[in-house]
Amino acid sequence: MPFKVEAANDADIEKILSIIFLCYGGKNEYINAVFPRALTEEGHKLNVERMLFINSVAPSVFWEKVSDGETGQIVGGAMWNLCEQQKPPPYDIDGPPGTWESESDKAYAQALQRSFVVDENRLWEDNELPLLGLAMMGISPEFQRKGAGAALLESGLNLADAKQAATILVSNEDGLRLYEKHGFETQNERDLTVPEEFGQNTDVRIWTMIRERKSA
Ligand SMILES: CC(C)(COP(=O)(O)OP(=O)(O)OC[C@H]1O[C@@H](n2cnc3c(N)ncnc32)[C@H](O)[C@@H]1OP(=O)(O)O)[C@@H](O)C(=O)NCCC(=O)NCCS
């Protein structure tokens, strides 16, 4: 099936986010905590508002959509961060009022996120600019395993190669093979942890990966 990859506008981003959260299907504890109620209309709206805000304040962030080449239907998308001049500052996740139902839900999400980025931040620190980060990516379940994910990934990696940038991402088990096939190597594999005060740890396993830059 032929797929087309293009820059995504705000309306596309809304569609891409609904696809990405549908992919996770409410089954990933990390996603559920960081993007609460993503499969409800209210949660979706808050997530869209939050991601469009990031887009408006972070010029290094860009989104791409992948569409069915015959029907034009958007089947997935990715959020990238191309840093050429400056590395991203460390940050705690936040969202518009109402994103989390309680302060403790928000604190738990922030704790999970801090664990999520430990190895990723080290890669950002240890590698010279330019660097490309893949922040999120997803393909509609009915279009998976048809090459759409590869097309989307390759579009970003072509840019990385043109810029001679290394590419950094954090994968789950589903993405591993696709990333390995495209030259990513795992630097760390571990389960997310949170401080004891939050009670039980999750069973969310992450792989922090890098694809080295292509030299001229
Ligand atoms: C991970 C994900 C992005 C991959 O997207 P995808 O479109 O399914 O990826 P591709 O089709 O390009 O490649 C996946 C597999 O399909 C195979 N494939 C590609 N084209 C194919 C075709 N025409 N027929 C059959 N299989 C095909 C690929 O060889 C690859 O096989 P492998 O897993 O054995 O290596 C997608 O599964 C997804 O959105 N998952 C849920 C969200 C998620 O986990 N995102 C990544 C988080 S880091």
C-alpha cells in the first residue's frame, strides 16, 4: 500500500493524537497517567490543547502525518524535535487546568515522566547538536504492519541524515523491531519506577535508543 508523509497542521495533529491514544487503548499505565482520560472527549480536548501549546512555544517541534496514498485518509503521525542550536531544557510535564483530576494524580504523572526521561536526558547531554528526538508516533491499528510506520520514520531519519543529526527516542516493546531495523541501538532497557510514596511501581518497560549521525 502506498503511503504519503507530509507536514501536519493543527487539525491534523488533533487527528494524529486520537490515533496515537487509540493505539495504546488505555492499556499503558505511563500513557494513562501522563495523558489522563485520553480516550474520552474531555481528555482528548485537553491533550490537544496541551500539545498545540507545546507546538506554539517550541519552534524545534514539528509533526508529520502519514496518509493512505489512495484515499488521503490520515493513518498515523509523529511528533519530532529537531534541536540545532540549543538542547531542550529539563522540564516537568504540565497541562491546562483540569488535565489531572487531583494534585496527587499530577504528581504521580510527573514522577513517572522523570523516570521515563532519565536515560534519554543522558543521551541528550552526551551527544553534540544537532540532535533529533522522536517524541511520539503511532499508526491506526487497522493500518499497522503495512509499512506506514516505516514510511513515517524514514521521513524523519532522512531529515536527520540531511542535518547530520543523531536521533534519540524511547521505545516500548511494539516499536523495538521497527527502530532496530532503521539503525537504532538500545542504550538502556528498564522498567519505570516511582518513589515509594506513590506505592506500587509500574510494569511499564522502556528502551532508550539512539541512531548515530551519518557523517558527510
Ligand atoms: C510501532 C508502530 C508505530 C509500527 O508501525 P507500523 O505501521 O505497524 O510499522 P511497519 O508496518 O512499517 O512495520 C512493522 C512490521 O510490519 C512489517 N510490514 C511492513 N510492511 C508490510 C506489509 N506490506 N505486509 C506485512 N507486513 C509488513 C514490517 O516488516 C515490520 O515487521 P517486523 O515487526 O516483523 O519487523 C505501530 O505498531 C504503532 O503505532 N503501535 C502502537 C503505538 C506505539 O507503540 N508506538 C511506538 C511507541 S515508541
